[in-house]
Amino acid sequence: MPKPAADSAALGLGVDRTSPVPLYHQLAQQLEAAIEQGRLAPGSLLGNELELAARLGLSRPTVRQAIQSLVDKGLMVRRRGVGTQVVHSRIKRPLELSSLYDDLDTAGRKPATRVLRNTVEPAAPEVAAALGVEEGAHVHLVERVRYAHDEPVALLRNHLPPQLLDLSTERLESTGLYRMMRARGITLHSARQTVGARAATAEEGELLAEPAGAPLLTMERTTFDDGGRAVEFGSHVYRASRYAFEFQLLVRP
């Protein structure tokens, strides 16, 4: 069932008419940020275009153009008789959906894993929004350090729905999470991924053999199976001195 229409005031939507950025793009950016941050959760309805336009002092074509840009990205869908709805499973990236373990193994880098935490905990708001569960519901947390040739490369934190897998520490240290999913018959279909950068905390630096404040690459990913179910939410950091993301960029026809 669709969720109630989002309140544009509660989302803090607004435009700056003195900015050189087009009004429709400002609105689209704010809506996309609300989706990424979980304030507009999957299944949420955006509400009536006329009401949104009136509240923001925009023309209906401007609002429609902003929404259409998000529909084109796969973040929203227009449903007859329902309205404009936030979705997640239609996003497609020109990137292979693979795990760090698989990448290292394919490259002959001898991956190894040390499990730091393997437990069940209440879902924080960000995790609940990503996995599509109630805030505070039990989810599985796995935190690991991934090594290549006995050198730490990344600190991996993954949340998964409960009872999705047999997440024994022994298995987690002997293989990759995606391999465990495939062995269970889970077909990985698509993912939403954000890549960024920040400085290492003292704890992260100690785990990754880097000084505090060293640059780290960050990656957040929500992965979906072929039924559109969220099967994991990963929040990872990588040593910028040892790891890089490579993107293949495609021209849209």
C-alpha cells in the first residue's frame, strides 16, 4: 500500500530565486536528497503537483519538470490512480554489482577477513529506511576488516534483514557476503550506491593502518534482489592510498 503523501513543509523544500541554478533543478536536488536521506522513504507519495507548486510559489510545469527528472533517474514513478511515488528497485547504474571480496579474489589479491562484530541490533532510522523495516526492528549487523595480501584495505559495516542468512563468524571470515547470498539462492539484481570521501577517525586509522585524519573513500550501498527486496545496507570505508573506484561512464542515447 502507498504511504501517505509527503508534507513539503516538513521536508523543508524551498527555492532560491536569486540563484543561477534553475528552479526545477533546485527542487529536484532537494527531493533527491530527501530520498537519499530516508526522509522520503520507498513507497511515499509526493502529493499533488498543483498543491506543491502553490506552496513553493512555482509554476506547475516547473514542478513537473523537477519530478520528471527524478522519474528519469528511476527514483520516482508515476502510477495511474495513485500519483507520483518514490521507488528504489528501478535504479540502474553502469557499474557491475560485485563485492570487494570477489574483486580482490578475481585480481589474485588473496582476500582475508577479520570479523569485529556479528550481532543483532535495533535498526537506526537510516538503516530502517534503507532496508524497508520499522525503526527499532531487529536487523543483523556485521562489521569486518577486509585484507588483501595481509594488508588492511577496507572497514565494512553491513546491515541485513534478520534470518536472511546463516551469518556465522566462521563463514564470514572464509568467504564474501555476496557469495553467501548466492549460495542461499538470493539473486542480486540492482543497487543504489553513493561514493564520497572523508578523514579517518582514530579508531578507523588504527584498524586500517593509517594515521588519524588520513583520507578515506566512503561507499554506501543498498542492494536489492530480483524481487525488489532490500537484502543489505552497506556502509564502507576504504584506504584512499590503497583503493580506488573505477566508473564506466556511458552516453545516454
